[in-house]
Amino acid sequence: MKIVFTGGGTAGHFYPNIAIAENFNKILDREKIIQAQLYYFSDTEYDKSALYENQIKFVQVPAGKIRVGGGGIQNFFDMFVTAYGICIAIFKLYSVYPDVVMAKGGYASFPTLFAARLLKIPVVIHESDSNPGRVSQWAGKFAQRVALSYEDAAPFFNSSKIALTGQPIRDELKNPAKEGVFDFYKLDPTIPVVLVLGGSQGAEIINNAVLDALPTLLPKYQIVHQTGMNNLESVKGQADITMTDNKKLLSERYRPIGFLNVLGMRMAGGASSVVLTRAGSTLFEIASWSTPSIVIPITTSQGDHQRKNAYTYARSGGCSVIEESNLSPAILAQEVEKILDDENRRHKMIEGAQKFMGANNAAEVIAQELLSIALSHENRG
């Protein structure tokens, strides 16, 4: 049995695939199925250790990115990269000839999906956004099954193919750590913690608002701030300048970190009382923790999907939303205070997050469907 995973080169495309692969391997062990081989087709490995830990072999397939509303000459050259990637994908996919392809969408999945269609290999896709990307919408026309995180995405696909599964989340991130979380970050367990997540690369607009709000926030709260690796040193420097008059408070209550690995995320999730975040797939991890959040959607996301994600989540009651155009240090601090100083509101947001997550077993459900399709394909072969 052979399974190919594919997706774009971002955390939002990569880690849901890992979550599905984790559960697929568990099912194989439980059902005592042997000789299964897992592959990841994409332009980059993204996280080598995650692939290794789940016994997934990386196969490089070049992919060009077509930028909507811009790109110019770069789009022109990337068309040739994509064409080359399709040729490579056809050859490599034929060499493997998997029983099913599991796709998370994104530009890097296009060559592999094109090859799968040409070779008549069954395809399953998962769409994480309320407004599906172009690759997912295209692949949905020939995919055997379409799994969705948001019900709002259903009208974009054939109703006979879709299943509202929710978001695949890695098992180790479903539940935040409970013990040692404050010791891990050297924080005071009696003071509420604000966790800031700007995405794996950080977000300049969020970083700047948080830094400017430090004089207001730190006297009452503690902050764990994922800045993005490239932004860490500059954020530290700006924080020193902003808190020049109270370096002691800064050192005691502010923890800037370039990137949160799984352990760091679990610890931060266990310590946090509220999370400031973008509106990508991280929303589901936060919801699985039942932690209230403040969501700042990216204004320029394709199809405006981040705004739609954010307001869909807000309707469940699990978060409040601040538009980028309205984001300021004062508004940010006020929103944090509204949540952390009102226990009744915070409790309702916890209930909203729990309602939004539902069964929280998307990765297992999709893995089981992959196995069923793979076994059927094997038998036909």
C-alpha cells in the first residue's frame, strides 16, 4: 500500500498532512496492516523531523506560484517552473504509483494533483478555509472525496463528495500541557498570560502593535510573543526601547521567541489565558485548547479567506476580531482587558471554542477514508 501526501509549502498545508499521517500509521498498527509506504510530494520538505518521525519519504517536485493581482515577470517564469514540475510529478508519481493521493491544496500541490488526474489515481483533498483556494476548487472537480474544515466552503464543491470533518490537528497539539508550563517560560502562575502568534514567519503589524502596547499590558499581564525567527532580534531591541523606564518589568513578564516548536506551543497553550492570532489553521489548535482568542485576519489573503475564517469563528463565540485597519496599541490593549477582566465573557468564549471544535477527530476520520480508498484501489489492481 502506498499513500502520497501533497500540499503547499506553509505550516497550514504541511502540518494537517502530518496529523493525518500520524493517524494513518496508528490505524495501520491497530489493524496490523504492514508494508505501507508514505510519501510527501512538494517543492520543499518544510519540516524534516516531522517527516522522519512519521516514516514519510520526501519526493521533491518543483512548483511555480501564480500570484493574483501582481507578480508580473515572476508569474511568467513560474509558469515554466510549474510546467517542469508537472513533468517531474508525472514521472515520479508513475514510479511510485500510489493507491491514493491526499492533497491539502496550495500551489505546490498542483503538479502532483495534475499527475494524479492524468494517471487516474484516486484523490482526496482537505480544504482548511471557508473560501477555498484555486487549486482545491479545481481538484474538487475530480477528487473522490472532499473534506472541509468550514461548512461555508461546501457550496464550492459537489455535495455528494463533501464531508464536514473539521481541521486535522496533530495529536500532541490537541491538548496543551498542564504541568510545568509557567516554569518552562519562567513566568508567575498568578498573573494572566497573553500568547501572541503571528504565524511561523511572524507578522510585522501584530509585532508593532504588541510592542507599542507593552507599557499598558505588562503592568497587568505576562506575554509570550512568537515574533518570527527573522524578527526576533529587532523585536527585542524595540521592546528594550519601549520599556526603557521599566526594564525589570520587561525582563520578568515578556518572553519574545522566534519560533514555537511543538513543546513550546503546548507549554504556551497551557499557560495562556488569551491568544492573539491570525486566522489560518492555527485557529483550530487554539479552539482545541478552549482558549479565548483575539483574531487579526490578513487583509490581503487570497479570496479574503482569513476574514471569512475569522468571522465564522467569531459567530461561534470563541473569539473577537480586530481588522488590520483598526489595529492600534490602545484597541489591542482594550480588547485584552475586556476578555481577561470579565470572567463571564471569558467563560462564554471558552464554551464558544468548544462548540466550534465539535468532535475534534478530523485527522482520524480522513485517515480512515484514505485507508478505505487505498484498500479498494489495491483490490482493483
